Amino acid sequence: MSQKVSSQVGHGPFENFLRAHRKKAGLSQREVGILLGYLDDAVVSRHEQSTTVAPLVSAIGYEIVFKKPISELFPGIRESVEKRIEAQLLRFEESLQQESGKGRRRSQIAQKLAWVSERRNTNEE
């Protein structure tokens, strides 16, 4: 997911705390870049400024370097993805409820609806 985003550092849907953790560790962008396997500091700078979204491999790398979960390092992205998926799940559930199936298909629909319901109940606890 290396899409361009238009977001200010620390604000909006792509908020991250990479710079804060890097500064706390006393590391330069170049040093973090080297640890992640980059040739220079430009990529780390773009990730910190949210001008590009860190690809999964880099996000896992940041998690390992800073010993913090990806969801803590990139809370804005996590929240944005969560909202999108929750909305998709609602639409998915509605389409399943409207679908009428026979035999095996009916059983599959019931299984999926049960999963969605169980998932919702788990999230509410």
C-alpha cells in the first residue's frame, strides 16, 4: 500500500507516531532507514510526514525497531481501515440477510451471518 496521501504529520486519517518514537530512541532518519534496509533517509521522511503510507514490510520493520505494535505506530491508518471494514461488514451482512438460498447455500449463509453476529458481540464486550 504505497499510495500517496495528503495529510499533515500527526493529523488526519494517516496519523503516525514514527517521528516521536525515532526521536525518543535518539535515532536519525538515516539510521532508521538503514535498519529497515533503505539506502537513504528519504523513505523514512515520507513515512513520518505521511506523504506515503509505509508498505506492510516496512510497517512490520518499524514495529520491530521500536518494539511497538503497528496499530500504535500508525493509529490513524488503523482507525481508517477499521471504519472502512466495519462499513463493508454491515453491507455484507445486509446482502446476506436479503439473499435466499436453498440447501447448502442456505447453510453457508447462516454460517456467515452467525460469524458476523459473533464477531459483533465479541467487539462489544
